[in-house]
Amino acid sequence: MQSNKSILLIGYDANLCLGMIYCLKSFHHNFYLLTMNRKNAAKFSKFIRKTYYYNSYDHLDDQIIDIIKTHKIDLIMPYDELEGRWIRENMELLSKYSTCMGHRDSIF
């Protein structure tokens, strides 16, 4: 039996986030949300364990690393274009702490 993974969803758009959760909910993973959108409706989803916010991309890497360490995140999954680009640009650093979606060594 596969153990539940902890996934950090990163993005702005609530509809995209809810769509990701809907597609993955049957795997019973632990989802955490990191968003710039304080009105992101996905934070009310019963599948989101905890929501974190950021105001800019400055020091976002430090915040992500703290979340990874706190919740033992197995996978960083950006779901918006800007966040996906940012993760891609910082993948070398972040992949030392957790698997990044799109990384060739992905666990999924």
C-alpha cells in the first residue's frame, strides 16, 4: 500500500487549484496551499490542510523551504504559469529539499 504524500500546491487561481485537488483527491494525499491570492477559495477546501501566503517572489524560496521542512513535503506542484516559471528557475535549490513537478526524478 502506498503511503500518502504531502503536496505543496503553489499558485494564484482558485479554479485551477480546485481542479488539481479534484483530480488528485482520490489518492488521499495531504495538500498544502501557498498562494499570493488572499481570496483564493481553495483555502476552504476540506482537502487543504493548511494555507500559506506570500506577497512577492522575494525570499519565496526561504518560505517554501520552511514549509517543506515543517510538513515534510514530498512534491512541489505549481499550478499557475508565473509560479511554474519561478519554480523552474529555482529548481536547483528547491530540489535539494523536495521533488519539484517536472523534475526528471519526480516521484509520481
